[in-house]
Amino acid sequence: MHELMNYLHIIALMLLASILVPLVFSKIKGSFKEYRNGLTGAYLSDERRFNEFVSEEASIYDAHLKFNEKLAEQASLYEIVKEMSKGLKFFDIFKMLSEYLYMTFLFKKARLILIKGEDETSSINMVIETTGLQDSTLKAKGIIPKLEIATRPLCEHDNKISNILRDEIRRIQIVKSKWEQNPYAELLPENCQTFMAIPIVIGDQLMGILAIEDLPASDYEKFSILASQFALEMRRIVLYEKVEEMAITDGLTKAFAKRHMMERLGEEFERSRRHNYDLSFLMIDIDHFKKYNDTYGHLVGDVVLKDIVYILKQNTREVDLVGRFGGEEFCVILPETGRDEAHLVAERIREIVQKYRFKAYDESTEVTISIGIASFPSNAGEIEELIENSDQALYAAKNAGRNRVCVYAG
């Protein structure tokens, strides 16, 4: 009986074990799985946080790089603007701009089209042009050909752009891939992928156009900023030239003012003395001009004064200088011109004036002039003598009946 009870006890323990062991193992297995999942989740969470940190650091680094690039661009732009502010001629500031474009951008050609304004804002019709560099690998290797800048007259394409922008002041951008969508597609130069033209305006007058060929569209914004600064410098030069012109030219006739003529005469006289050149000086007076003014009025008289200067300029060389000496008196400096040659020039001018019909308002009139000539070194050894002797020759022409040319005979 005792053995039976032991046997049953063993059986019961075995049955209990068969039930409890799987349950305990399952519990342990579940706990281990949870533990393992917990470790994995923690690892994944740390990895995610690490990746987010790296991504944030990369974003900060990229932003820092972009900021530095922008800062470098601004510094570079400041330097070129500072350099351009020293220029006093259109060619000078375009050369500075071209050097910056050449080193900064890839492009085919850039040009400045200068246009004579209707109100004489600009008196020049010409193009200043430079050829760019289109191969980025050459720049990377430091192989940069010498920058070349040239001037030329306006071509048909330049005139087309000018006419369009005169009618409507606006920026023109053309990209060949969007050819059909652009109303200015005809302005795209041959064999070009892109073209940009930016008008330069003073008041409401178009005075110039800055154009560039095959500039990547991604650089349009930077180029536009640069063009705006360039336009400001051009306006400064125009104002400078106007002030300078007011100081050296006569406001009515646009001939050189007496003070400037005397300065230039001094320069030419010293040059002639140094190189043993001839130099002649013409003193010109309109005959009976006071009586003419009293008869026709000062407005008509002003037209005559302007037309006389026009005739003088048309019948002398570019190297010759035409000035207003005072009232109805004018003078002409003839460098490297002897007495006999000067006499021929003066006689031709006198004859043209005699035949000329001066038309002003409702009047059509005639005038004559008298001219006195003195020359270095033939009959004047100093500047004062040159002026005095030409004035005496003019006085002799008037005493001889006016409408004639006299050479100083002293």
C-alpha cells in the first residue's frame, strides 16, 4: 500500500511537471523575446537619433558653406563696384566689368551698346565688346586666355535690340529651349543657347544696353545684380561728363569755352616748340553782328552763332580745336599747320559762311566773317604773341572791308 502511494505521488509529480514546465519555458521564452525586442528598439532609437544628428549637422554645414559662398560673392561684388567707381570713361568701367565676368562666369560674349539719346544724354553710338570663356575645365586648370576688348559700330542686331527697348524699357531673357514661348525669340544670336539684354536708363531715356550671350540661366540673378551696379556707375559717368562739359564748353554753341581753349593752346604750343612743329591760330569775327542782332533779334542771332560753330567744326580736322573767344568772336587752333595751310583752311571757311543760308524761325539770312591768322614759329615766338598777332590780323581784315582773311604780316 505504501509503495502504491509512492507510485501515485510520482505519477502526480510527473503530470504536474508536464503541465508546469511548458508554461514556465513559455514564460521565460516570452520574457527573453521581450528583452531582445527591447534591446533592438533601444538600438534602433539610438541609430535614428544618430542619423538625425548627422543629418542636422550636414544641413548646418551646407548652410554654413552657402553663407560663406554668399559672403564671398558679396565681397567680390563690393570690390568690383569699388573699382568701377574709380573709372571716368565708359570703356574703363566696362573693362573692369569684363575682367570680373571673365573670371566669374562662363559666357560666349558680353557687350555694352552705347546709344545716342534723343536729348543728347549720350552722344556716342558704339559697341564695346569682349569674348568670354565657355570651358569650365580650362578655368579649373587655371588655363585662362588673355581678355580682349574691342570697339565697333552698331550692327543690325544691336539696332534691333535698341529699337525694341526704346519702345519698352524692360529686361530681355531668351532661352533656346523655350524659343516658341518668347516674343523676342528673333533676338537670339545665331548658335547661342541663351541671350540676356538689360537696358540702362537715365531719366526716361535709354542710353545703353548691357547684353550677354550663352550665360547659364542659373547665373541670371547674379548677373542682373551686377548689371544694376554697372548702370549706377554709367549714370555717374554721364553726370560727371555733363559737369565737365559745362566747365569746358560754351552752353549755347557747344564750342570750347575761352578758358579751356587757352589751356589747350598752352599744351599745343609747348608740344609744337618741343617737337619743332608748326602751329596756327585763327581769330574769327562775325561782321556787323550787333547790327544783325538789332535787326533780327537775339533768338535769330543765337541760331547764327550755333551755325557758325557747326561750319567751323565741319571744315576742320578732329585734332583741331574750335572755341568761342567771346561774344561773336571765335578761334581755331590748328596743330602741325603752317601759315600757308592755315590760310587755305581759313579761306575755305570764309567762302562757305558767305554762301550759307542761316534759317531761324521765319527768317532766312546771310552773314559774313573776317579771319586773322598768326603762326608759330613764322610770326610768333610765344603764346601771347600768337594771340595778339592773330587779333591784329583780324583787325586788319576788318579795316580792309571785312569778309576776308588776313595773315599777320609783322
